[in-house]
Amino acid sequence: MSETPTAKLKEMQSNRLSIAWVVPTIAIVLSLVLFIRWEMNRGPEITVSFTDANGITIDSPIMFRGAIVGRVKKLSLQKDNSTVIVRARLDKTAASLAKRGSRWWIVHPSVSLQGISGLDTIIGPRYIQVSPGDGEPSFTFEGSQKPIPIECKSFTLISSSAIGITMGTPIYYRGIEIGSVTTTELAKNAATARIVASIQNMYAPIVRTNSKFWNVSGINIDAGLTGITLHSAPLTALIRGGITMATPTSSGDIAPDGFAFTLLEEFEDAWLEWTPEIDLSNVEGTQ
């Protein structure tokens, strides 16, 4: 009886990687490289809280000096519904804006006696504007509901009353608008009103420690034996209020940021004759 032939199986060893694994492996490696590059080119994520979002939505831009430097990624309410939490991602080139002292506010259309602002948001998206700080890196901020003047120096005016003075009230020097009021509030003891006046950097050297500020929101008539003298503020001041300042010919030291002045209700004619010579040519912000 003949033996049934049997086949001998020999295990074949392959030193070549199957082509079925090459393509997915290359795709995974490329994806990882692209993801790492994307992460390295992303700027920091920040959180800004506002009492009102004023129409800000996901993908609304963050602006600085007219350029888009980031985008809103998420909006949510705080647990007690008191504020809106805006999470945004800055561009890598704008990472330096994420510092303590940076100020954030929402730009939206606004019409009032102080003028019209935010007109660009009527046809375009509302956006968050930032004014950079110079502190340590920080990623959590409290946003302002009011516009914040950029490149200004702030001073405090103390008055018994802020009647006729609101946010945006102009500040004049020799009839030229050099700044505006940004905040009005009561002092902590409620005894006086505190008015924050922001003066453009290019005019800040005019404000000296012995400068005078007075309210010109109206028309003053002085009657005497020599006749009647009419003192009238600029037309814009008659409509929306105004504050005028003067600096003595023998001017004092340049007033530091935050320096406090008394806001006077009346002025002396001699103040209008003061003629200090103050060099503004080398001040940052001068055109």
C-alpha cells in the first residue's frame, strides 16, 4: 500500500513592512507634526469677564491698533449669572497683551449727547478692544463696560457735585479739546464727587501741579459798574458740558499720573492771561 504524499509547509519570513501599514503610519506622523506646529504657533488663551456681552459672539475679533490679534472661542455665564465669561485665544504675536494691567472693553454702537461712537460695528462685527498693561503675565481679566482712552494720562478732579459732567465730557485748553472725562463716581465717604479726566499724552505736559480746572458747562454773566461781561463756553460745551484748564505762566512741576485737583465752579480772569511756554514737540503721541 503506497503512502499518501504530504505537503511540507515552510514558514516564510518577510523583512519588508506591508504596504498596508506604510500609508497610515505616514499620515499619523504628518498629523502629529502639523498638530505640534499648530500648538507652537498658537498664542495664550485668556478669560475676560463682562457684566454684559453687548452682542459679542463666538469668533468675534479682539483688536489692537486696528489689527485683529485674537478671536473669541467661547461664551458662558458665571454660576450665579452675574457676569458673562468670554474665553478667547490670542495670536502668538500678541502674547505680550496677556499681562496684568491690560484693559479690555467691548466696542459697540453708542449714541449720546457726548457723541457717536462705535460706528464701525454697525456694518461689521462687534469686537473687544485691548489696551496693554506692563505687569506680570496674566490670563484672567475683568472687562470694562466703558471705553478706555488709549495713550492718555489720567488725573482726578474733586468736586462737590458732578452735575452736568458725564463720561465723554470734553476738557479744553485755550479752546482746544485735549482730553475727556472717563469716569464719575462718589468718593468712598460720599462727601465729594470724583471725576477721572484723561488727557492725551501729547498734551499731558500742559498739566502741572499748580494748574487750575473749572466747569464751563453754560454761560456766565458778570455785571458791574463798567458794564456786562459775557463768558461763554464753546458750543459743544454748551450742549454736552465741558471743563477748561489753565496753567500759570510760572508753571509748576509736571503733574504725575493720578494727581488730584479741585474742580472749581468759577474762574478768575487772570487765569485767561496766563501764557506758559511748554514744549510739546518731543512728547510721545505728537503727530
